[in-house]
Amino acid sequence: MLRSNRELWLASFAMILITGLYGLVVIFTRSIPPAGELFGHVMGIIGFVFMLMTETLYSLRKRSRTVKWGKLSNWLQFHIFTGLVGPYMVLLHSSWKFNGIAGITTLFTIIIVVSGFIGRYIFTRIPRTLDGMEIEGGLSQDALKQARRLLALWHTIHIPIGMVLFTSAFIHIGAALYYSTLLK
């Protein structure tokens, strides 16, 4: 069972460091870094790559029957870490402007992060081994069934929101590339 909050502490530490770097750029340039300039692009690209890793790597590891790339619980912690740090960097990339498709993408990013916190809470209600496998004992059968139903319901909401998020993110990236390269 996920009892440690190590990934939350590491994500908080990483976000504090990123905030410090962002603050230094604000102090040095005396303005909020624009999304379309180097620092803003770097924040957005790294954040988006983290979000892609969040979306794909844990799912691949969880569904892999042949390749075992480490403990599932470690992959879930990595999923949570990148699922917090990546969206935070994308939020900083936005330059605090939430217009058009970028604003929609930011909204879905916030929704998916909040949904992730809800999912983590439900997930931790189900007793698990250190490798993430469910343990039948520990909860009453009714409580275990209810937690499983909640987790299944959460998945049916969380996964489609993630798909909408990444669809809008790819549209945003395509539009940004089009307007910044082809129209100049």
C-alpha cells in the first residue's frame, strides 16, 4: 500500500526549486517570462515531457506482462511526481495568460491534477503489497468492493479527461509552431 508520501515531498521540493529559478528570471528580467521566449518554451517543453511520461510510462509498466521494469509502487510514485511537477511547469509556461486553446489546456491540466489527488486517495484505501498488488484482507468485503467501484468510476472519468487534455495540448503545440515559424 502507498503509505509513504516521498513522491509528494520530492515534487514539492522540485517545485520550490523551479519557483526559485522562475523568481530569479523575474527579478533579472523585471517581468514575467513570456511563454513564447526561451525560458517560457523550456518550461513548457520540460513540463509537457513530464506530463507525457506521467501519461504513458506508468500505464505501460502496469499493463506489461512480459517486461518487469521495477516495482509497480515505484512507478506509481514516479507517475505522481511527474504528474505534479510537469503541470506546474506548464502553468509557469503560460505566463499567467489563459486565452484560447492554451487556456483550455491549462484548465484541463488543473482538472486532471485535482482528479489525480482524488484517485490517489481512493487508491490508498485499498490494501496493497509493497509491489502494488491488492491484498484481500484488511478491509471488510463491502468496504473493499466500494473502494474498487470508486476506483473504477474514477478511472472512467480520469482517463477521458487526460485524453482531452493531451488532444488540446497537441493542438496548442501545433498552433504555436505554426504561428511562430510558418507565419514569420
